[in-house]
Amino acid sequence: MLFKIFSLNPSLNYLKLNNYTKPYLQSTYPSSKGISDMFISNSKKVSFKGSDPNSETIEWYDKNAENYFKETKDFSMKNQYPQLLKYIPKGGHILDAGCGSGRDSKEFIEMGYKVTTLEASKNLAKLASKNTGLQVVNTTFAKFKSDEKFDGIWACSSLLHIPKKDFEKSFINLTDHLKIGGVLWTCLKAGNIEEKDSKGRFFNYVSQDEMEKIISKHKDLELIEAVETANLLRPEDHPYINFVVKKK
């Protein structure tokens, strides 16, 4: 298995395990959990018993769609695109899963790719449709259905809103829509907890080990890259891990 991980953390060392490189975090980050602990030491774990954090988060985006659209529509993610596009043929078909403002879909279209867009927030979907000229599919990851098989799936800061109890179902429903040899790219907050931010949005922090466990249960999938990176929109915020998963 080919596996790459890079880090912005200068204290990250590497241990060679089997035939791939796996990170061993020490000093500042004594374990993969330490990444999360360092950045959210003052955060409180919250109870979601009797509530639907995913629906509540979708509701937040519905209520704040205009402001969120303005904040994100011109923010460039171009430096991240090669992590997905290097695996996709020119003119290939990309599913933008959780397209938000439609910013990335618009870029992919201009680069010559065929794009299908998916967004759970009804109001964001309307704005993304105007921004891209595409008919945005307004549904959740778990309920998404298409006869199409995609060369690539781009899930930028979207799957991180899915609770752990539902994460695998949503994730696998997306990868089921990949062609053989197709890849899914997603960025997730690094860690192992669930919490709501100050705005009331739900976040699921996912570690490399947690992702590996999910992938290991599905023999048609392979984790081929993991890249630790800063939050590009808010550098002072929690770090992310960008995962690239291939359909075999």
C-alpha cells in the first residue's frame, strides 16, 4: 500500500511500519490525539443525546447562507486541488460533495472537468447553483443516489459535520459512487472528539487511525495519502488532515 503523510509540525517523526510510512508523534504531540488536545484544550465535549447535530448544522447553514457564501466564495483552494486532480483524467467527472458556495465546482468547470454538485443546505444549494450555473443536488451524503460513477469526489470541509455514529455510512455511500480507480479527497479536523463550535455547528474530529479502521473494513478501498495541513481559511484554528482514498 502506498501511503504518504506530510506535516506542518516540526516535531513529527516517522516510523517505517510494514511497507509504508506511519507517523509517530512525540514531544508537543505525544499521540495523534494530541493534535486535537493542543488546539481545543478549552473546548467542552457536548452531549448530543436526543438531538440531531447534522440537521442542526444544516439549519445553521440555511440561516447563515448569505454570509457564509460571501465569506467563502472567493477563497482559493487551488493549492489543494492537485491532491485530487493528479489521479483524475483530463475532462473527468467530479462530484463536489458538500459544495457550499460552489467555489470549487466553478474552478473545476473552468479547468475542463465535468462536475456534479451536492449540498445539504437548501439555501446554500440555491446560491451555489447561481454561482456555478449547475443544478445542485440538495440532499445529504447518506441519501445521495446517482446512476453516475465518478472519477473523483471532492469533499472539502463537509464530511467533518457528520457524527461518528453516521460517518462510515455517509462516507461509504460516497465511495460507492466512484469508478474503479477513482479517488475521494476530503479534509477533516484532526483528532478524536465531537463538539459544537461557538456558532453552534457540529464537528467530528477524525484521526488517521480512525480513518484507517474504516478503510480496513472495506476491501475495495485503499488509503493512499494523508496530509496534515493548517486551516487555510482560519490559520489560527485547528489543523486538518487531508485524506485521499482510492476505489480498487
